Amino acid sequence: MSSLAALTRLLHLASPALPVGAFSYSQGLEWAVECGWVSNEAQARDWIGDLMRYGIARCEAPALVAMMRAWRTGEVSEVLRLDAEFLATRESMELRAETVQMGYSCARLLRELETLPAFTRQALTGIGELSYPAAWSAAAAAWTLPPEDAIVAYLWAWLENQVMAAVKIVPLGQSAGQRLLVALGEPIPALARAAMTIAPDEWENFTPGLAWASAMHEGQYTRLFRS
């Protein structure tokens, strides 16, 4: 695949138009706003940036790399083993339900895309519960996207969704949201390079603030987001 074709595929996978329901999740941010942990642009930058740096980039991103490698060699059983390990890192009912719902929606979409190899579509048909990174990595591997580029796209898509959630619920203005994207997007290439070197037994997901906020959000009386 040419570099421009690969870029097109990356933009497709990172697009907010991808029908997986990402827009409906705040990953605990809504409760962080409700309880006063996040009430302005600076606090939103710290909350989102720390979660990306210490959680997503050190657990979800390396899981994506490992799953891409397994998909490329046709080791579906290894994908499932890695996926089980990843799902075990979800610390609340909401966080687990979120990744499983998005994984289901992504896999359903991919099964309908004739641009994917028959092997990938058949494998996704035969799998029941699947996390979002496991389904997303199937497309990235099938389209032979460079792993580091894929991580950058995945992190950017996550970041964009979190910033747009902050714009709605803090609330922040559109200019503030763009400032957050510029500031928090800057370290993504370095985080992607680091994620390439993290083995499965080194995945880290120590984000107690997120776990607490997500668990509390499950019983929040009024809310806009599913998690």
C-alpha cells in the first residue's frame, strides 16, 4: 500500500465519523466535572493529558501494537488471549462495557467492508465479545498500516473525543478546545514510539482517578454521556 493510501486508511480509522459510538463516552470526565475536579481549561488539560500519558499510552496503545502483530500473522487465538488481558485492566463496569460496545460496533462495520481480506472478516464473524483495540487493530493490520502511525492515529482519535467531551460539559469554548488539542497532541508521537517498546507483561493502567470517576459516574443522577 502506498504512503498516501495508508494515510487515507488512517484518517478513516481515526475519523469521528467512524460509527462506533465514541462520541457518547466521556470516560469518567463527566463525573470529574460534576464533583469539581475539572472546572476550567487548565484542569481539563491536566486530566486528559495525565490519563493519556499514564493510562492510554501505556496500556491501550501497547495492547494495540501486540494485537496488530497477532492479526498480521493470523494468530486469532493470540489476539483473544491479549484481548482477555486487556479487558481485565478495565476497572469499572462502565469502562468495560464501553470498550466491548465499541469493539462490537467496529467489528460489525469491518465485516461489511469488502476492502478487508476475507480472512479478517471471517475471523471477526467468529468472535463474540471483543474490545475496541482488538477490533480496531484488525483493520490496521489488514491494511498493513505502520504500527507507530496506527498508534498516533488511535491516540489522536481518543484525544479528540475527550476534548470534545470537555468542550460540552466543563463547558469550554471552541477556541479552548483547539488549544487543548494543540497542547495535548504535541507529545503523541513520543508516546507512540514509547508504546512500541512496551511488552504485554509491562502494560500499566494505574489511573485511580479514572477508576473512581467512572465508578461514581455509573450512579450519577443526571448525565449526558454513557461513561
